Amino acid sequence: MKVIILGAAWPYRGGIAAFSERLALQYQQEGHEVEVVTFTLQYPSILFPGKTQYSDEPAPNGLKITRKLNSINPFSWLATGRYIRRQRPDLVVTAYWLPFMAPSMGTALRCAKRKGTSRVAILHNLVPHEHRPGDKLFSRWFVGSNDAFVTLSRSVLDDINLFDPKGVKPRTYSPHPIYDHYGARLSRSEALGLIGLRESQRYVLFFGFIREYKGLDLLLDAMADDRLAQLGVKLIVAGEFYDDPAPYNRRIASLDIGDRVVLHSEFIPDHEVNRYFCAADLVAQPYKSATQSGVTQIAFHFEKPMLVTNVGGLPETVPDGKAGFVVEPDAQQIADAIVRFFAEDWQQRLTDGVREEKKKYEWRNMTTAIDKLIKR
């Protein structure tokens, strides 16, 4: 089968690009011919200052990546669609996460339409965390450009009904597979040594782009709890600020927790991701809203217990009391759960649960779900 994956990929960086590349590798490993079609321009600097961010990593080995799509140039939308059509693929899989991308991707998919080509969208999100004018119109355009859908959370599966209420187009839920391409697991002591931290402390990790909906402010408030100071708990914040960092820095100063917060506020390259996860005792995702999160799947790969909030698909992915703790997006509840984790020695119990749960999230499950959709 000839497969084209349309979406963010190298040289762009971030979770969506990693997803596209890893899915392409899975199809390749299954013996299919694969090409990734990605952007020449993803985020225009005039609308998204600082968001045009390129990876310092080398191109993924063995992947054919073609840069065609400009998110704000309609001529490129048509050209990309015609290019895909000329390749005569059996399957076009689009990784979709943001309504801003709907006009370009949706138009390209409409131009690529041909008999014998199935167009399947993998929806990371459909209704965005932060609404902008036109988002629903754009999402409707994108939904109409595809033949079927796979969602990574059940909440997004429900969101499709906003645009296809009669359920005309096939859709299914398949959970976000594990990100297993960030290197080998390291010992805790080796990982801490690589990032210059002491083994005598206990560490909670907040990882990834820092955006308001991800709740870092709640986690900082939780870290001000005196019980965590007494337990020797520190917070590692590893990721690039998407929002203005000033409010977070002021919060750290006003809470007087600067000595208990380790800020590595830059993009973490792929080859360093394992250092942060292997150094951590607990991975925290204190999101205020969410559908699902790639951070969860990195934590599964490195077999780390998690603290997540009761939003979107996070509770269905991290069973409470088995793979981690689920709390409401509230600073006091977050603090209580971290205290419970360390004071009641939950680490081994939850690590065992993570090892059991991670078996559900193989990449083969995603390609199987897509295959079943296109054969309906």
C-alpha cells in the first residue's frame, strides 16, 4: 500500500511532528511505501510570533519527507493537493491539531481526492483549547475534506458530532500510542548527573511547551505547600515558554519557591528527553483543559507514574490508583496528591501499574484502527 502522511514533520519540532514521523516509521516497518508531506511554512511569524521553530535534530533516517504546504498561501494548498493526487496513494493520513491549519490542509485534501484514495484524519484536537474567531467554520471545512476519522480521546470522538451529527462518516477511537523514539531508559543517577541535579532530592517533572491551559500556575501554587518542602520535593520545568514567561517568574518569586523549582525553559531536543523523564519520580500534567497529551505517552515509555487532572481523555489513559493519581485542576488537590505519592511510598505500586497499562498503546493498534476504517 502507498501511504502519504500530511502534517507537521521534520524540520519542524514538537509533539505533532514527532507523531507524524513515528506513524510513518510504523507504516514503513509494516512494509508499506510511505511519504510524509509537510510544511514549507507552518506558523507565520506575524500571526504567531516566535512559533516558527525548527528542529536541531538530523532528519529521521529512512523517511521520505517532502516540504510542500504553506499554511497561508492558497496557491500552495492547491499545488500540494495536486502533488498528492499525482502520487496516486491508497491512503492519505492527516495529523490534525489546530483549526488554523484547516483551510490549508482541508483544501489540499479536497484537491487530492480521487477514486482509490482514502483520506483519514487523526484528530489530536478538533475543538481547540483556546478559541479564535472562525474556528468552528474552519473545523467544519476540514471535517468535510476527509472520509473517516480516528480520535486519540473519546471526548474528541464526541466533538465530531458537532460537524457530522448524523454520523455519516466513519470514525473510531484509538488511544495515543507510546512515544518510544526518545532513547533508552537511563538509571536515575545517570539522568540526574546529566542535568546536574542531586540524587538526595525527590523530583516532579512538568514537561513540554508551556501554555496557559496546561496549568503550570496550579502546579507552582501546589509547590508552595510546606509539606513538599519537608519531603525534599523539587519541581523540574523542562520546556519552552509558548506564553509570556514573566507571570510564571513572578509567581515563583511571590511564592518564594525559587530554590525548589528547576527551570530548563528551552526546547528539549529529542536526544535529551530521556534525561528528564528518567530523573523524575513523578510526571505531572495539571491541565485545565485537554483532550489527550503526548507527554502521557512519553511517561509510559519511560515507565513513570503520573499525576493528571480530571479533564478530557487524561483520566481514561491514566487509571487512578493504578498508573497514577487523577485529581481536579486545583492547586490544593495537586499538592495533596504529590504529598501522598511520596509520603505513602506509592512509587513502586504505580510503576508496576504503568508497565501493565503501556501494553495497550502499541503503534500497531493505530495502523490497525485506520485499516479497519478504510475497509468498512
